Amino acid sequence: MNQPPKRVPPHRDDPDFAERVASRVQHLMAGRVRDFRVQLHERGLVLRGRTRTYHAKQLVRQMAMEAAGMLILADEVEVC
């Protein structure tokens, strides 16, 4: 987590955009998020997955927003 998130160039027509954002966040979180998925909607992102702590959930949200350059519409990452 020492390096800043790289922004994934947003191309809404790119079917791999959400997958690349999810991959970038998973890499930065180094195993602290499980089953992480990103869904792209016209106005922003929907995040899904699981973490063990609320702090990790906050980090996932921040990293996804920075990597994608888009707002988070729904954060459905569970703390369990």
C-alpha cells in the first residue's frame, strides 16, 4: 500500500474496465478483500466483496474511487 493507486483509464465502452479496477484494488489490498467485484454503471461503481475489518472496507472504497476516477454508487462490501 506504499504506492498510490494508478488510475485505470475510464472507457465506458470497454467491457474489461470494471475487471481492471477490481484487479488493481485486489493487488493493492494484498489479500485483505475477498470475492471482490466491481460493476460499472453509467453514473458510477457498485462494489461487492468481503473484508474482515471496517477499516479495510474503507480502504477498498477509497482505492476503487481513485483507481476508476468515478463515484461509488453502492458499497456492498461486507465486513465479516
